[in-house]
Amino acid sequence: MNDLLHNQNSSDGEEVECLGQIFSSDQERRKHFLKLLAEKLKDPEFRKQEGFPQGTDEAILAMSDPPYYTACPNPWLADFVEHYGKPYDPNVKYSREPLAIDVSVGKTDPIYKAHSYHTKVPHLAIVPSILHYTEPGDIVLDGFAGSGMTGVAAQWCGSAPAAYRHELEMTWKKGGRPAPKWGARYAILNDLSPAATFIEANYNTPFDVDAFAKAGKKLLKEVEQEIGWMYETLHTDGKTKARIDYTVWSEIFSCPSCAGEVVFTEVAFDEETQKVADILICPHCGAEAKKEQMDLQFESFIDPATGIAEKRPKRVPALIRYRIGKTKHSKKPDAADLANLAKISELALPAGLPTDRFPDCQMTRVGRMKTTNSSAVHYMFLPRTAQAMAMLWRKARAYPEPRTRGMLLFMVEQAFWTASILNRFRPSGFSQVNQFLSGVYYVASQTAECSPWYILDGKLERLIKTFGRYTAKSVAAINTGSAARLALDNESIDYIFTDPPFGENIYYSDLNFLVESWHGVKTDPEPEAIVDRVRQKGIPEYQHLMYSCFAEYYRVLKPGRWMTVVFSNSKAAVWNTIQVALQQTGFVVAEVTALDKKQGSFQQVMSPNTVKQDLVISVYKPNGGLEQRFAERGATPESAWDFVQTHLKQLSVTKARDGELEFIVERDPRRIYDRMVAWFVRHDAPVPLSSDEFLSGLRSRFHEIDGMVFLPEQVAEYDKKRAQMAQAPQMELFVSDERSAIDWLTEFLKKRPSTYQEIHPEFTKQLGAGWRKHEAKPELAALLEDNFLKYEGSGDVPSQIHSYLSTNHKDLRGLEKSNPRLVAKAKDRWFVPDPNKAQDLEKKREKALLKEFETYLAFTGRKLKEFRLEVLRAGFKAAWVNKDYQTIIKLAQKIPEASLQEDEQLLMWYDHALTRTEADA
């Protein structure tokens, strides 16, 4: 049922329905649920929930619009799902392949730009995924929803304009996919940050656009009438009054030669060229120096909030940009301007201006926040903007109608960063200068102090225009709290799209502190899933937090359904942490795709130590049938093949890029083996097949084409697509360790059985800068001896070599395998053994690896400086089979933490060993 009943356009006398209850008006609905929420807030146990924000009952209630949005954990999430969702039914057929998305789509869309946030995936990039994985009316979850674009996308599936629908339908048709099923989906959005959920609520709850337009214009007009005098200046003719757009404030430095005061803007900024000089010339003594060689000057003041003496950088107004009508002008402040600013500075601290101290965090310990002593929220606003922003906020909060009030605050809060000293002056003539650095608190030496109308006049018009075209037609359920603790029933969600925090990329709770201080409700940083040195959260702590969140996702997702994870971090350690956390919770990775279609494939953008661009990870929750059969059979080979059968059904059959087929990495035999191993380990079960037993069985049970494994029923589809292409897809190998070196040699020798002398120069080219730091570089001769066979010149020429020589040498075509000429040409060539011989070699190699593993265990030093990852992988696996978890933990402590974190397999064995040890204790 579409909850238009919640539409704010309804009159007070019109009945509304809310989660099955009937109310005489929307005002009564709100009053009823606010009373219930107020009662819950008085319960100490309710406030003990993980991720509960820091704020008074009054502040939380002021932000909330229950039962749809609460600025705390939402008690009505399960009711929302029960009202709109459908229970899990194992008899309902559901089948999807993974879908890659392009998150660069839609970043210029007006809806996307209606409110900024530190990171966000455009709704237009999310829409195709929701259409692909869900049906109209399904429930979509995003536990790290940020600004709420997943909710917008869910509604867009039902309200997208005809032109967009036609374009997407044609794209899907061209790609051979069925037409999308249009219709709104319902979203559950969660974030730890009240600032984020407030944005989500205003994006995803209906409101009266005309009422907002009228109220917004009235708000700006009232503020102008009351404090417009603060932003008046006289034109250079000395008679004409003008309104200031912005004033450039400059820090003052001390000349290292004469100690004279240097106003940065006066000596660095060239009005004619609009450029800032690197070398500053002292106006007193003519000495030249860089800014970094000068000392920032400070002045003492009494903090009006505390009455304590503090210091702040000396700043002076250096330049005024103003307008008369539509004409823009520039001037230096005159005596009247300085007198006006002095008058404003004498005013009392305005009511409503937050005076909270910034928390101890990375950004306040280092950089310009520290050197400028920007330690409190009210220090971030110059006296004039403090008065203006406080008045805007007070008046917006006083608006009587709740949804219009919410949108007014939605608009005003976007001015906080731009109105603060974070707003850098970026010389560009008379064009816009609202350029604070995103993702960090940075106080520049030149600050552009903008008038509220310069910031908000255009913003208001854009919001009116944008939401006039798009307004939420139904509601979403919005929760403020930890993604690891969602008040949802098991197996109740149809699809999850999530863009979680990755490592140390962005300190969300710290960055949101500025805005949340105005709301009076702040993020609890304790459960925040980031790497944070100040709060002593390293990669292991981050992994634990992400594991908890993914485990919750796994619990609430229906079996057989999908989750899309957007990954944005450059560190391989973080990447492996995410993969291991996903697999530990039970998800199976089906596809990893590079986001930017113009860039290379996944293999091209991944190196052993870095991830070069954003990735999309498509994972699924195995269906209940697979889990039930495993419970009945246990860790048997049949269970392994059952997993493979199920897994292959979930993978893409073909993928094309620029008219060429791509190699599907997840269909690579060794990758399938890794997924199978992870699945058994996650169940605390022994792996029933060795690597070679698995690879041999894979070839006999399934079809291998172009190095990829398919189910029998998938072969025809692949062959049909393959026949349309000029060449077969090529597997791309990046040699970074012994395992990838063996894989490269395998591919090389499959195509071209070769002598050592022929292999060596090609192999050497692969051992470049991408080699893992602590990984011992193997000798080519040892790799060949341990993993391949060499024809010594006696007996018939092996089929692999015979086929290659017969195809590539005209004079050898048609010769029998025992022909002396052929034998002579084939002698000393290395080749890939057939499966039976490969198993013998593998057993021999594993025995040697385990023997070397014993030498690692016997090592008495502090840390191993160099080692073979293949030895560690073999040793960890053997110890796991023997339930010797302490051996895994012991040796993990002998290798650098980075090496452990950057190898997915080692990290998996180690984390499970820790878990089992803790469980046994």
C-alpha cells in the first residue's frame, strides 16, 4: 500500500493511515508517535542500545518524525517491514546474476546535489541494481545510508520520468536483459550519524514544496530585515549602498627578517591576475620568504562561552566583494566597513550558537585546526556570520509546520561549512568561492566570509526547482544507530545496497560534529567502523566492527538474495579485511567489478598493495536448501560439489566490455576452490578436498571453456555469445607472489611449451615493482621443477608439446610423436602436466611446503623478514585441518602485520583460528 496518507499536502481534517492505524490527521499521527517515543526515551535500557546518539530527549524528539524517522534507534522498523514487506517463502522462485554498476552516473543530477555529504553514491547509479535484484514493493536496506540516496533510488523506481525509463529499457534490451519491472520499493535506511539520518529523512519523506518555497523566501527576507545592515557597504562612489557578497579575511604573519606584521592577502594576492604568490615580500624590509617560513600571529580574547582567556589567529578584512543590482564590484574595506565590523564584534554571543568543544580526534591533533586553535564550534564562525547563522537556525526551528520546518533546517544547515572559517578564498574573479575542502577540517590563511543570501538565495531556488520535479511519494523507515544492531526480524529484507566506511578514508563522526552540534544530537563514535588511531582502532578493530555489521546484514537478508557493497579505499589490507569479513559471516562473493567503465578491469586496477579505483562487490546469501543439505551431509565431497553447483548458478555467464568478452574471474577454477574453502571454514568444518582433488573433480563434473567453469546448462549461452566475438576472453595475471607466478607460468606454458632459456626473459619481465614486500622471490628453475614437467627427449613427445609444435611449425606438421625431428625440437621443453600427473606433483610440493613451514615455526627471532606466502598458506591450512589453532596464531605473530592483513587467505585462517580459540576458552 502506498503511504500517501502520510503526504503533508493533506488537510488537517483528512484521515491518514500509518502502519495500519488510522488517525484523524497527520498532526494527530505525529503527536501519537512522538508521545510513544518520548516514553521510550525515558527508559534507561532503551538508551543503552549500541550506537545510541548523544543528546537530550528534547533534542532527539525535535529532530524525529516517528514512526518513520527517529534520531535514535527506531522502535518501529519491524512494524514497517510487517506492514509493507512480504515474509520469506522458500517456494517462491528467485534467480539473479550479479550486476555491475557505474557509480559515476548521476553525480551532476539536481537531486544528488540537493544536499552534500562527505561521500555518496548517486541515486541514478543505484536504481539499476534495485530494479535488477528486486520486485516492486520489496524492502531494500542500506545500513550505512549517508545522505539517503538508496531510499531515493527505491522511490525513483516508481517515479522515474518516461525519458529515463525508455533509456534504461533500451540499454537493457541491447544487453540482452529482460525489461525492468517499474514500481517503487520500500527502503530502510540506517546511519550512526544523526546528521546523516536527518538528511535521509528530508530526502525520503513527502512535503509540500509550495509551502517550503514560501517559508524559505520569508525566512531569508526576515533575516535581511533584521541584520541586513551587517552586510551593507558603500560603493566606491561614496554614496551608493550595496550588499556584500563576501569579505576576504586574511591571517597576519610575522616577517622572519624584521618581525614586521605581514597581511597575507595584501602581499600574496594579485587582484589583476587572480593568483596567490608562493614567495611573499615583506612590505617593511623587502625580505622574501615563503609562508611556511613565517610565524602566524595570535591575539588574546576572552571566550564569551567560558569566560576563559584564549588565543586565536590575528585576522583582518582585506577585500570586499559586493554587488549593486546584478553588477559585481570589489574594494578594500574602508573606515565605515571597519567600524561596522567592530560594532558587530561587541554584540553578545547569539542564542542558539553551539559552543561545544571538538572531540579529541586526528584532525584536531594535527594540521591547521591545531595551529589555529580552532578547538570549539563557535570559534569556527566570525562574529558577523555567528549572528547570521544563529538567527537563521532559530527562525527555521521555530516554524510551526513540522515537514516545512525540517526542509528549512535541511537548507540552512548546508550553509554551516560555507559560512565558517573553513571556507577558503579561492581567487577566481567574481565567481563563486564556496570551496571548503571536503572530508577534512582545514582552516586556510584566506577565508571568504559569505553573506547568508550569497549562500542560500541560489540554494533555495535550486531546492524548489529540484523538489518541484521530484518529491518523495511514499515513506522510508529511517534508523539512527549501529548497523550491527538493527531491530529487524530474521530473513525479512529483499536486497541490501551499502557503501560502508572503508578504513581511514573519512572520519565521519568527527566531520559531522560541526552540524550535529547545531542539532544538539551527536554521533556515538564508539561503534563507528573506521580505522582511527586516536581512538585506537586499527585494521583488526575495523575488521571486527565490519564483521558485526555484515553479520547483521546476513541475519536479516532473505536466503538466496543479494547484497551490493561499494568499496572505496586504496589499501589492500582494507580490501582483504572486507572480503574476509564478508566470507566469515556467510556471504559468498560472486563478482568484483571496477566501477569506472573507462578504466581497466578488476585485475588491471588491483595490485598487491593498493586498489587503484572504486570497486563493486556483489555477494549473495546461500539459499536455505544448500545449508540444510550441508547440515544433513556434513563436510563431505558431496557437500563441496553441492556448493560449487549452487555457486556457479549465481555467477554471470558472460560479461562484455567494448564489444569484447571479459574473463570472469569468479569462474576461474582456483577462485572457485578458494570460495569453497572459505565456505567450509566459515562452518567450522574441515575442507573435504585437496586443491588437486578439487581441480580434477571440477574438470570431470563441469565444463571448462576458455579457462572458466560452467554448468552444462550454461554452456550453450556462453558458446552463443562467444561465437559473436573475434577472440576468446583473456585471463589477466598480475604477478606479485609465488602463487601468481605459478599461475602465470601455467598460462604461458599452456599456450607455448618452452625451454628454460625461452621462459626466463619473459618470466623476468613479470617480476616488477608490484612484488610483495616480504615475499621471497622464487627461482624460476625451482618453480618449474616443483609444478611442471620437462620432456627429456626419451619416449614419445607429450601431447601438449606435440600439439603446439604441429600447429606453429610448418616443417613439423603431421609428424608422429616419435619422429626424431620432432623429438629433437621438443627436447627440454617444459609443459603443463595432465591432471593425474599434476596431483602427484602437488602432493610432492605440499610436502616440501610443510617441511619449510616447520623451519618457520622453529625460528626464534622476533619477526620473519622474508618468507614464502605459499609456505604460510599451506601451513595454516594444515594446522586448521588438525584443529591446531595455536600454531596459526603463533606463526602469525612472527610475520609483519601488514603481510597478514594484505593476504586474504592468511587473514581468513588467522581470524577463524582466533575465533575458535576464543570460543574454546
